[in-house]
Amino acid sequence: ICFVKENPKLFVKLFFKKMYYYWWFSPYTGVLYKKIWLHIYKIYYTILVVFAIAGLWRAFLDEQKKPIVILFIVYMFSISVIHAVVNVGIRHRWTVEPFMIIFASIGFLQLITEFIRYVELKNINIKKA
């Protein structure tokens, strides 16, 4: 608490830096592992984040699902805030990754559905021509 009182600007700067490290990767992530494992995890995590954002957005647009989506967003955000204030390590993000996977599956299914619609529409247009 003394640090926060004595260095409020630095505290805020470090807080946002740690939030970034929580949701992405710190410079120290993976230093104890082979680089290939970190690269594989970064690819997996990037795909997960993209589809999770899409799934969250899709679920948020559904009025019936909106309250539960807000609950999950608040949960994930509060966990990240706690860890940004106290401690940040990639292993702590694992508490929210299962929820990200759920929303990523929604995003992925939405992508597949849109792709199928697109193909069907193209097939209809080809048959008409």
C-alpha cells in the first residue's frame, strides 16, 4: 500500500503492464521450456483468443444469453485484476482458459455456420445461372 501511495503513476503503469502480461505473454514466459513449446502455445492461444472474442460477441448479441456472458466477462476480468495487483504468471490464466474455450467453441461454430451458408448461397447462385 505504501508503494501505491508513493508511486501512483508507476502503480497504474505497472498494473496495465501486468494486465497485458496476464492476457498475453510476458518477456519471461517460457524461459524454462524449449522455444518450440512456447511457439506452439502462442499459436494455440492466439486462435483461442480470436474465437473466444467472436464467441463472446455472438453470445452477447443473444438477449437470453447476455446476462450469463456478462457474468463470465466480469469473472474473467476480476480474476485478471486480482492477479495483476498481486502476481502474474501464465499458469494463473489457466483459471479463465476453460471459459475462453467455451466461448471459442461458440465462435468456431458460428464461423462454420457462416461458411456453410456462404457455400449454400454460392451453390444456389450457380444453379440459377
